Amino acid sequence: MGDGARLRKVRDNPNMHTNEPAPAPVSPVTDLPSLLDPVIAAVEREGERLAAEFFRKGGPRGRHSSAPVDLEMEDALRAALQALVHCRFVGEESGESAAPDGASAAKLSDWVWLVDPHDGTYEFLRGRRGSAVSVALLRAGVPVLAVVHSPLAPDVGRDTIAWVEGGAGLVRNGRPIIVDLARRRLDQGERVLASASAAFWPGVWTRAVAPADYVALPSIAYRLARVAAGDAIATLTGHPVNEYDIAAGYALVRAAGGVVMDAAGLPLVLKGEADGKVSGCIAGAPAAVAALAHFDWKALDQESRAAARLDTMTERVEDEARLARAQGALLGMVLGDGSATVLRLHPAKQAVLRRARALLRGDASGVQSETGGDAGMLLGVLPLALRASQDWQAAATRARAAVRGAGGAEACVETAAACAAALALGVAGASAGRMLRGALDASADETLRTALRAAASGERPEQALLAGGTNPCALAQNAFFQLLHAASADAAVADTACAGGETDLNAALAGALYGAAMGREAWAPGDILRVLACRPMPADGTPIAEAMQAWPDDLLELAEALIGAGTAAAA
């Protein structure tokens, strides 16, 4: 049964809140806020262990949903947390452990550490980033401290979201954040965080969250934390979950003004016991929770599961900076569209994504050239450049051959070689200046070299040449001008779009070069989520499985697969 299939309707009042916590007993823990930093430190230490396991030679140990590292982390967390508060400990791997100190236990009989040392093990073992450590401290069934940490979040890297009763509010990576979910609604521009498996049922999920969109991520604990941090309006799972999976996220969502329901639409109440389980979880802004819970989730059973587009058991890329630059390049290609809210995927951009997948399947044939003219051909070398990013000269050679084989004019052939060399160098860690020198070295075309030197000196191409979209040297001059002189990725894209012509493609080339130099961090977190939520449903009868080949919702994994495959080939 698909995720969400057990969800039932909630009461019609979209503003209903969860149960108010019962009055707390007199606490022997006199300074709860002082606990937060040492708990975060303990959790992040185990995050480092988890990250090391992810990059273990030969892959992490374990299979299906069981990994030895989970128990190792839980043992370490039990020791660290019970040293801070001498109460019971309930963990996913080993169940309940008694308080270590009998005298203290009598005073702390209502207190318990509720811990999932590793939420998202199944996806972790398949090479997917985004699993998390979840720790909550409960007093009489009510969380008073919560920490969720993802050491390898796919879009933001290392990420910790926390809260403690009596503290300054929600904290993300050491900085206070202010989030109020209470008045947000399921509108266009909002996002719902869904389980990783939701990517395989895009039709139903797209209808369920409309007019919002959704991002698929592992770990219900981390999705709850991201909702609390304001990155999305809601999240849900229709499968039964244990309390230790959601206790910390439950506390974080409530601290952000959200509500948390079970699958029957009832306020979720925690028992703090080893066998504590709930029928499902739907959480977030009250209005969004009500809307999502009213959807007929039985529709999941009527849609066929889509086939996986990527083999997630690929070589994992441990060089985070290199990975971020590869992701930055692909993000720049997609985000160079001039749209503030809804991404417009030009057919040439869709061709780039299909080309990338074809390369991973072993098809190294020419660049797609059906749409986009010269600009489309230049974008088409991006997957080749990422795949060959260990060798910029090889990237230039392959791009030259691919564009020539696709029927490109000689000026476009030489420009493609120059751009591929620069992209490969950028992903490998070169500066913008070194990227320019690589482009100059990769081409003997004097018209192009003159245009690139003009870009370096601060000279833009003539707007008429750029607007025409048929002068590859002008397109390259603009892209390198933006790389060398733009103040930000947004400025590079916006300035290019103002020049007119095929703005989607001209700006995409500039965005790709800028992203290769500056990395994923060049793009706003909200823009990255826009890309991961982009699923243009076909309106012309094209099967969804075919349309999915051109979607960027798995773009971050696609970038990792491309450079991981290239690294393996070069070894």
C-alpha cells in the first residue's frame, strides 16, 4: 500500500489544534535550556559517524532496513544522553533501557529519552542522502527538548534543527529562526515534503498537494524538522510509525505553530514507551493538514509505480565541494528561466536532462539538437562536461565531437568545446579566471577567443547579437562576462534575461557556468526546492514514465551520478 493510503479525513475545522499538554510535574531538571547544546553536540557526533559510514569503501554495511551503524550510534547516544539526564531511554534498535541511577530515577520516573539513531536507513543503504538522527526528551509524554540532525541533507548539506522548552525558540545550525505555520495555506508556491517513494507516484501526489507542489525526501523525522524550519508547509506518512520516529519532529512542528495528527485525523499523543506506535502522521500548517487529510489517498492504489530513473547504488561522491559545483551547474541550467514562481522547462533543457540519463545508461552519442539552436547545443554539452570533469581537455574533445556529430556549425563546435572545458574545470575546483583560460586553451577559433578576452575586460556582447540567439560567440561572451563580473547567480541570470532573445537558454548557459564556479550555494535554498518540486505533467498524452526522463526533481542525485560515474571511469 502506498504512502498515505491509510490517512482518513480530519474534522472540518482547518484551524483545530492538537491537545494542550498537561500541567508538567515539578522538574528535577532545573535548567532545561542548558541541555540543548550538549545534546546537539552528541547528536552531531553521531552524524559524523553516519556520514563516514555512507562513504565507506564498498558502501555502507547492512541490507534492506537494517544497518550495524544504527546500533553503534544508539549505544553512543544512550551513554551520552543518560549522562545528561538520568532517566529511561527508549531507542529503535535496543528498546527500553532503565535509568542508570536508581536514586535519580525515582525523581525522573515521568522522563524519557525517545531516540531514533538513524531514521531513513532503507534509503541510506540505497545511496540516497537525507536520513537523520532524531532525539527527544519527554516529560509526562510531552517533549521538552528536540533535536533532528541530517549530516548529508541533499540540498543543504549538514543540517541541525532544534528546540527546548524555555529556550529562545527554534534553532537551526546554531542560529535562532522564527517560523509561524499557523496562517499558511496550501497555495501555489508552497511545498509539501513527501517520502522518497512519492517520486514513484507523481500523478497522485501532484493532485493531492495542488495548487502547491511536493519534494520527495527520506526520513519522516527530517521532513517534520524541515516543515518546522519553514522550508515546507506540511509533511505526511500514511504508514504506521513508531513514536521515536516522530517525537522530535512533533515537538519542532508544534513550536512553529503547526499541528500534528495521526492517520485517523486525531491529535497525536505520545506515550513515551518502547512499543509506542501511531497509525500515521500528518503535520504542518493547520489548513494544509486539513486539506491533505481530506484527499482520497486510495488513489495511490490506482496508479502504477513508476520505474526508477537512477541506480542509487552508484559511486558516492565524498568530495562535497566538487559535488556542490556539479549540482550548481545543473541548477544554473534549470534556474536560468526568468520565472519568479513557476519554472519553465524549455524543450532544450529537457533534452539536456534526457542526455544526462542516456550517458549514465552508457549512450555517449551526440548532443540533442532538435530544439534551441546554437544555445541548445551549447547547453547539451553540460552532461558531457560533468562526466569528464576529471579531465577538462577530454571534456572539450568530447563536446567538440558531439556537437559536430549533431550537425553543429564550426563556430558552435568550437564554442561548445570552450564551454565544456570551462565547466569541467569549474566542477574540479578551478577559479573563474582559470575557467576562462581553459576555454581559451580549448579553442583555436580567433573570433571566439576575441569575444572571451572582451568578456574578461568587462565588455558585454552587442545586445542584437545576443538577442538573435544564433551567434555562439556572443552567447559565450555573455556567459563568461557574467561568470567574471556578476555579483551573484541571480544577477547573472537576470541581466542575461534582460538582453532578450531566447532568454531561457541564454540565461541557462550563464547560470550553468556561474554555478560550476560557485556551487550549489550560489542558488537560494528556496530556488533549489523549486527545482526538486518541478514535475511538468504531460498534457499531450505522453506517458508519465517518459515525461519523467526530462524532469529535474532528482537533479541533485543526477549530478552526483554523473560525476561519480566519471570518477569511477577515470580510476
